[in-house]
Amino acid sequence: MGDYFMAYKTILMDVSNGVATLTLNRPEKLNACTMEMLGELASALDEIAANSDVRTLLLTGAGRGFCAGQDLGARAPLPEGERYDLSDNLLNGYHPVLERLEKLDIPTICAVNGVAAGAGANIALACDIVVASESAKFIQVFSKIGLVPDCGGTYNLPRSVGMARAKGLTLLGEALSASDAENWGMIWKCLPDDSFMAAAVSMAEKLATGPTWGLTLTKRALNASLGNDYHTQLALEAESQKQAGESDDYMEGVAAFMEKRSPVFTGKKTNKK
Ligand code: LHQ
């Protein structure tokens, strides 16, 4: 256990070495999401955003699965003919989590330790870097139960794997292995089961000693590029570089290079103390 440990019922949170680790913790249900879990995730992300000691987020799951998506048993049956409004789950449960993930000004890593299905797959793909254990699989399972991909799946998939594969994955609902996910460019890396978690933690700890502000500007620019034309993006790069160049970490990076030593980055935004 690290420096802090905050008590939630459905997730675990630990902060150590500049890394906040959030672990989805309903292993008996393959960490399927309930509204309680989503609310706790949103609160935990608020805590992380407010904690300047945290310089990387690592999201993973307890047990043999990462997340099986929406908990299909969490709702009471309705009287004949009535239906639930599923947009309510998205707008009030999933979207607050996804929006916080997107706004979080530190690198986010998802360590997919096992099956990631439905919303679970797309929450993983909403992180900046996704690594998966070789036995993990990604399933756009929505079509199996008559639903459409949500949690950003229809946004991210065509952009990461292309339209043909996005349509195949979502319309057929077949499982994609972690190694195929890597080969398709859907995730960063598929790693051996036995060394996977140690590698993910080591990557997170390395990022947590990086020039956090520069890394944040980088991920913001890449995210923005998906909706920008070339000239707008060049302008954004110039503005981002201006901001990165004002940081102590830029001065330190150059000094360390000239002095042939490893840099010691603070991760702070500007040179103002
Ligand atoms: C589960 C679940 C689960 C409850 C496994 N719920 N218990 C958003 C907005 C609003 C509403 C609707 O949805 C959404 C987004 C979505 O995410 S829709 C998609 C919902 N998810 C699914 O349809 C996936 C359902 N699960 C599966 O297909 C399989 O469990 C997978 C392929 C994930 C894993 O298969 P196995 O490795 O064979 O495991 P299993 O099926 O034996 O599951 C283990 C246990 O976990 C089992 O419980 P039990 O008490 O029988 O041991 C499952 O019932 C439970 N579980 N997923 N989503």
C-alpha cells in the first residue's frame, strides 16, 4: 500500500511513487459497472485531479477480468410493456467518468488484466495508453444484447482501427485477442501474463517522473488533432510549445542533456514558484 488509501466500496485506490492506481473491485462479476461504481470512479478521479503529487493514473481490474461492462443484473424487472431509459446510465453514470478521464491533466494508462467487454472495453480505450495481458480480450459485446456501442466506442474505434474493423468488431461482437488488438493499433502493447502488471506499474512510475506538463500538452494536442485541420493543428503546436518552453522542466531537460546526466523533472506547469 502507498502513501494514501481511500476507502470506496467497489473500487480500490492507492497512491504511491506519483502513481494513482484505481482498481475496479467486483471480481465475482468480472468488475461489471454499477451506478455506485461509476459514482465512486468519478469521485476518485476528482481526488486524483486535485492531488498535485499524482503524475500518472493507472486503471486496472481485480481478479481475472478487467470489466464486463454494465452490470446486467443491477436493475429490478419492470412491469409489462415498460422500458428503462438507458441514456440515463450514460449521461449520469458513464459520461462523468469519461469526461473526467479526458480532462485529467496527467497521462492515463489502462492495464487490461483480462476480459474487457462492452462499456468495459471502451472505458479502457479512453485511456491514453492501453496495455493488455496476453490472455485478455476486447469484446464490443453490445450487439449481442441489442444495444449500440457506447462510452466513446463509435468515436474511438474508427479512428484507431479504421472503419472496416470498427464495423466488424461492433456488428459481429466477436472477441479480439490482446495480440490482435496490438497488431491492429487499437492498444499500445500486449504483454506476457506473468510480467504484465509489473511492466504496467514500471511504465506508470516512469511517466510519473516525466515532464508532466509537457506530456499533458502532448496528449491534449493529439486529442485535438482528431477534429482539427492541418493549419489549426500547426497553430496549436506553436501555442503548446510556447507553454512547454515556459516550464522549468524544459530548462532542466536541456541542462541535463548538456551535462550528460538524467533530468530531474518537477512536472510543474511554469517557472513560477
Ligand atoms: C456479469 C456480467 C455483467 C453482471 C459477467 N453483468 N454479471 C451502458 C448503458 C446502459 C445500459 C446498458 O449497457 C451499457 C453498456 C454495456 O456495457 S452493455 C454490455 C454489458 N455487458 C455484457 O453484455 C457482457 C456480459 N458478459 C459476458 O458476455 C461474459 O461474462 C464475458 C464474455 C464478459 C466473460 O465470459 P466468461 O469468462 O465466460 O465469464 P462468465 O460469463 O462466467 O462471468 C463470470 C461471472 O460474472 C458470472 O457470474 P456467476 O455468478 O454466474 O459466476 C457472470 O454472470 C458475471 N458477469 N458479466 N455484465
